[in-house]
Amino acid sequence: MGAAPIERPSLAQRIRSLGGGAPIVPLLILFGLNAVDELDRAAFGVLLPEIRDHFDLSLTGVTTLSAAVVPAALLVGFPIARLADRRRRLPIAMIGASAWGVFSVLTGLVPTIFVLGLTRIGAGLGRAVNDPIHGSLLSDYYPPSARAKVFGFHRSANTVGAFFGPLIAGFMATSFGWRLPFIILAIPTFALILFAVSRLHEPPRTGKRIVEGDVSLTHAFRILWGVKSLRRIWLAFPFISFFALALGQIMALYYDEIFNVNAAGRGVIQSLDAPFIVLGLVLGSPLIDRGMHSDPGRVMRMIGLAVLCVGVFILGIAIAPALWVAVVFTYAINVLGTVLYAGGFALVSLVGPPEVRASAFAFFSISSLLGVVALPLVGIVGDALGLRWGLSFLIPMVLIGSAILASAGRFVNEDIARVNPSGLEKTPEPHVIPPPSPPGPAE
């Protein structure tokens, strides 16, 4: 008799396995919220040339506008995280989601460039909850051994927004103007908020506490600054944060200025970022998971090498002789960006003590502020010499960030052992509200 065929797991079984034995519902809901916040951001990025033309802005003006709305969102992430280290995190997540939904609608109604800036700040303030709050919640919903997959899957939610946002915005703007997409794309956010409120429960904080009791701001900073690997990641972030914060907007302007691509064309090009983000997840997350069990320090060094490759790809975009060449290099950055996100957040969740874990994620917002300066400088150089030279200005920053990240690999294993002395396999208890049971017979 022949051997029985091997039964492959279904897609649903694969998704359930991501949780490492913990319920998958929290991950799916936070995945959805992370996806719908990307719709608004993706729409703004792909329609930036139309917004620039509507308000008669120069390249310097529109990049300065994009940069000006970032600091407020970055700065508010830290007090949100401090609040989350002391209070329930789910209500904060729901308030933030409501805020970006409302301000997305208002973006489509603005009369002046000043009001547009205010609405984008408001939307950014709402989205500021995602990294520290979602990161902290996922760290407690799921065991350390599953976190690379969990964070990778959560990051891949951006692919949903990255695919549908540019497509819907590009084609809708071509027919109806740039305002309507922001109103339509806010609808899924409000639907998800209602579902999340009915299904999620606040999880207890997991891991060994380094300090008991309430932790002051200065004490939290001292605790986290004392984590050597985390300190180096923070120091590197100003040099690499621009491609996480604004590369999509820069590329929309690049496609418009260098290759004269219209809104619908940019929507198609930038929507196809999504499959390559998924590719990065599929290829990178299993490698990161295996690396976490064998040598997390080596994972950190490989992340530094990946950032170096991003610098090479940016150079390729800057000198691309044809549109397809620039698109290929952009997609390559998306593949590596997913790996960087999944690996970086998994490492931070492992080295950050539980009493200040949300703050560990939020300090990235503070360190990102210096990286925001690069965006208007790209515009200034672009107005003077062309956008190709503006992109080239970013390459030295990436090289510096790569070197700092690689140096953090020496300290990762020691820092993980301090927070997870029993290893990376312990699974937290599930904390999800079960669906209501059907009513029984009347008493």
C-alpha cells in the first residue's frame, strides 16, 4: 500500500497556530485596527501630488507639511504609553481608533492648508496609540516564543491598507477628486471599533518585573536606558525612521515628478507594495523565530545588515533610468521593512521589562523626531537639484543607523535573559471574552 498523503494545514489552522496556543481573536482584531488606520495614511501619501497642486505648494512646502504633522503624533505616543503602563490599555486603543476615523473624515472637508495640517495632526495623534498600545497588548496576549510571528502578522495588516488604500484613493480621486476617498475610507474603522469593544478583555501583564510598584517617568527612562541593546536601537532610529514614516509619500512625489505618473497609476504601483510586504513576512518571520531560539544577538546583527541593504536600494531608486527599476527597488525595501519591523518589535518586547514595556515602544517616537528633519531637507535639495539628489541625501543616514543597530547584537542575549529568566517558551493565560451563550429555557 502506498503511503497516505500528507494533509496540509488549512489557512485557518495556520492563522490559529500563530498564537502559540493562545486565542487568536485579539491578534485578528488588532490586525484589523492596524489595517484600517493604514487606509487613511496610504490615501494621503498617494494623493499628495494632487493636494500639493490644489493648495499650490512647492516640493519644499509639501514635504515640510508632511514633516510638520509628524512630531505631534510622535510626542503624544510617549504620554499615551506612560498612561498605558499604569492604566487599562484597551480603552486607550479604542479612543485612538475613533480619533483617526473622525480626522480622516475631516481631511476630506478642509478649506485651507492650515486646517489640513490640523486634521493630519489629529489623525496622527489617533494612530499614535498603535505601536505602544498594540505592542504592549500583544506582548501580554501571546507567549515570547510566538511573538516574532505575532508582530509580523500584526505588521502585515498594513498590507491590507497598503493595497486597498492607494487603489481606492487613486481611482476614486481620478473620478471624483482627492477629498472623497478620505471620507469613504473612514467607514471600516468605526465598524471595527464596535466589534473590538464587544470581544476583547484587558490581559494581565506578563514577564518578570524589574521594579515593583508605580514607576515614575524618570525612573522608567533610567530602567530602559540601562538596557544596552534597547539603548542602541533608540540611537539608531533617528537615522532610519524616515523610510518608515515618509518614504511612501516621497515615492508618490517621485513617481509624479520624475516619471509623470497620474493618481490612478500611482495607486496601482503603491497598492502592489502589499504583496511584497507579505513576502517579507513569509520569508522573514520563520527565520527570525528560529534565530530567537538559537541566538537573538545574531538576529540583531542581521537586522543591521538589512538596513544597510535598504541604503543600497535607495541609491538604486535615486539613479533609476526607468520607472520599473525604481518600482523594483521600492518593493525590495518593502520586503526588508517587514522583516525589520517583526524582528525589531519582537526583540523590544523581549528586552523591555513588563512594568515599562509600553514606554519601551513609545521611546521610539521620541528618537524618531530627529529623523523627521530629513523629510523637508529632501524637499529643499529636491527643489534645488532635483528629487533624485534629494533621495541620495538619505543614504549616509541609513549607513550610520545600520552600524549602530549591528552593534546592539552584542548585548541582546544578556538583556533578554534578565526579563525572561525561565526562557522563551512560557505561554500566558488566554484573556478573551467568549461569545455569549444562547439563552437557556426560562426558569
